Amino acid sequence: MQKVLYIAGWGRSGTTVVDNILNEYPGVFATGELRYLFVRGLAGRGRCGCGERVANCPLWNEVLAVAFGTNRPDAHRLQAVQDRAARVRHTVRLRSGRWPEAAYEYARLMGRLYWAIGKVTGASLIVDSSKQPPDAAILARASEVDPGSELETYLVHMVRDPRAVAYSWSRPTMRRHSTGRSSLNWLAWNGLTELVAPQYRGRFRRLRYEDLVANPRAEVEALLDLAGVPVAEGPFRGPATVQLGTNHTVSGNPRRFRKGEVEIRADDEWRAAQGFRARATVTAITLPLLPRYRYPLWPRADRSKT
């Protein structure tokens, strides 16, 4: 039985940190954002976490050979299947069970990939941080759709204060989103993940970024416990310091390339740098879910950085 831990939620919420740390535990393999393996990784020029182009990475070429043999699917056709089956707006339909044929095809494809990753890496737990609610909905029924896949699936819902998230999306380090766009997506992604979560009864955990950085080892190892994976010697060299090696994540935040000794600490620059108007906009849009995740109506500014 192959175990898969799927991480859902809106971007810039700490999923890369969790990916990097979990990947260092024995028997765990983190894929990064696996849904982008084909178009960004193979058809595009995306880099694997090991530094090679995904298309040239020996590990991913072996995975694809095990999964598909010489009949590797066309990346652009798979993107079309994904677009028909697993866009965010499809989440409610996927949860209800009224699936189009493309959803069944996509479920079988992803099941085949997880199976091949397990065979090649020997991992007992695969971590997929694609973050998409529709993928989480499909994965919840993967074994039902394809009994031969023998998947045991778990869901982690990562959340972070939406003011911090909006500020992160505004910085010019990666792709940018406006304050309003980030806030609406935070509300939609988290709301839809809440909708999917009951499908993972007993196999679900919510993780706040703020709790992660406050006590990283306990929070990360709680995820291993959720999936029933023994906690062997891991990467922690101190309460909040980890030793990171090479990974094979196919897509995600550039921080997935970090190696060596890394200190896990809160990114609180937003508390001092975010303007009043932006903060008020985020708060107004995301208000329906703030209490659920224990976020204050108006967070305190960090005066020490002003």
C-alpha cells in the first residue's frame, strides 16, 4: 500500500518548508508540486530540486519509464486533461461524485505516477505539495477509481495569516498577485479545502504556518504520525535548525533549492512593512475565515522593525 500525503492551501503558506523537512526523514519522498511535472517540468524548462532540468533528471526519467514504459504521455495533452478535470472551479463537482471522464483519466494518471515514484524511490510516504483543492478531491477517491493503485491518502491543510500571505505575493521575488487577488484566492482555496476535508476523515490535519515556525519539529513529526510513518532520525540539529540535503521536487518556491543547515524562523517582515490600506483590504475580504483559523481581526505591528 503506497501512502500519499497531499498538502493543500493557498500559496506562500509554508508548504515548501514542510516539503524540505519531510524529505529528509527516512522513507519519505517529497515531489514538490507534482501536478506541474509535465508542462513546467518536461515540456518547459523547469528545474528539479537536484539542479538538473526535470527533463534530464535521471530519477524522474526512471519514474516515467516505470509508470509509462515507452509510451510516455504527451505533456500538452495531459495539460488539457488536467484543465478539463481539475481546475479550482471543479472542486465542488468532484466532491459530489458527478465526475466527467477527464477526472477519471486524471485520477488514473496520478495514481500511476505515485505508484511509480514509490517503486523507484522505495519511499513509504510520498509528499505532494501541489496545493490544489480539486486534486485533493480527486486523490480522496483515487483507490475507488483505480483499485489497482492501492493508495492510502492523507490531507494536510496549510494556512497562514492572509495579511502575511498577501504581502509575500506582493514582493518581486517570484510571480506576483495583487492584494485583492491574493485575498480572494486565500478565501477560495481554504474554503474549498475545508469542503474536501471530510472525505479524509481520520486522515486529515490542519497546520498553521505560525504553529509550524514556533515548534517545527513537533509539527512536522505530527504529520508523520498522522500517516503512520515511524519517526526515525530526522534532519533536526536543534529546536529550529535542520540539515537539508538534495531533493527532487519538480516545481515550487525557489526555497526548495536550499541545502545545508537552515534555521526555521517566522517571516514577519509584513507586520512592519504592510500599509494600512492593504491590510484593511485583506482583512475585509478574508474576514469569514479569520476566526476559524484563530487569526486576529487586526494583527499587531512589529514596532521593533519600524
